[in-house]
Amino acid sequence: MKKWTLAITAILLFIWITSGYAKTDDETNEIPHIIDVLIKDGAKPDKWTMYFRGKLGFDSNGLGYLNQAEELKRKWPEFNWVVKEDAAGHEKISGQLQNEDLQVIEKITVITYPQKQQMQSYFIYAVEGLVNTNQNWKEIQTLLKNRTKDSIGGNPNIFSCVTGTYGDKMVGDLYFKANELVQSFSGISVEGLKEETFVSLSAYTEQWEQAIYTGHNQKMNLQVALRTEGMGSKTTVTIGTPIITSEY
């Protein structure tokens, strides 16, 4: 039950922080750009993720999520679906598909929870893959566009993230390395968190049109995080736009 509460809290925080997001109509894909920067900096990018989310609205019927589950199964029968409910009235419908043609994994999640005597639902679609030289980013972009059209419609915010490592050695100064990566995108840091084994920098670059606003009303569209387990350990790097939404 606590896990469900944390999940709902994370989603609400995510929705709040992304208000003020700006995006052009141009179809861009920042993932190849991020991968290229990491490779040039000596890191090994391992995997990437892109996703969008949308509001499905309210339902006064407490069993409305079951109708949603049936509709999802009808619309996307190729996905493997699981429906769960907890004692607090939170429902989760999740589907997964191994897309062999594009070498990616697709995930669809619908989370429903009580709000003001009604049930509020959110739709989340994610596509993820391992970094390789054979990925067709144009086809992946088309996949995202088609999934959007078939689910929430419109022109949703696309969130992108790449993770990797700096081999088997630890990066000497995490904060210095994070700043170097920000500068590789011609970015300017606006906020940061610095600890002994972890650093996170939020920044803004004019190379990308999209942006969100920080709690101090500053534009940002790039986040860099570096973590090491200690002396002699390898360093993990995560770069996201406009913000890292995965665990790092």
C-alpha cells in the first residue's frame, strides 16, 4: 500500500513540475544527441527511454477502470496486460510489448486513484531500448506519434533519458564532470545538488526548444546526474530532457 501511495505522489509531483512546459511543433529527437555527447566524452551509453503522459479524465463509477482495461486490451491486443487494485482504491493497468522490429520495449500504464468523490486516471506510455548502432530513430519517432494519436491525442510533452557508465573507473570530480557535460550541450546551470558520491545539475540550453520552469521560475531543459559507489567504483551518468524522471 505504501508503494502505491509513493507512486501516486510521484506522479502528482511530476505533473506539477512539468507545468509551464513549452514545445514547438518540430519533430525532434534529443536521444541521439545525448548518446553522441556521452560517447565523445568517453562514457558508454547503455540504455535510453522516451515517454509521454496524458490525463484520461474523471469517472464517477468506481469500476470505470475495468472498462478502461477492456478498452486497452481491445485496442492493443498485442500487449501483455495486468490489472491490479489495492485496498486504498488505487488501480493500475499495465501492458508491455517486446517490439522486435524496432528492438525496443513498449510499456503502457494507466493509474487511477480517488479524487473528490471521483476516480482520476492518467495514461503513461514509454518506449525504451539498449543503445546500439542499428536503431532507426525516424521509425521510433513515428511509433511515438502513432501511439499518441491512438491514446491521448494532441501534441504531448516527450521526456527523454539516457544512462551510461564511465567504464570501470571512478570520475575524479563529479561536479566538474557534470559541468563539462552541461557545457557540451552549450548549457548554463541553473540549479544543482552536490554530495560526496552524487551530483545533479539542472541547466538550460538553446539547442533544444522545449523547456520547463524551476521552482525559482528559471527555464531548464537539461538535467545531468552522476553517481559513484565510492573509491575505485565506476561512475554512472544519467542525462535527461527536459528533466530526468527515472530513478537515478
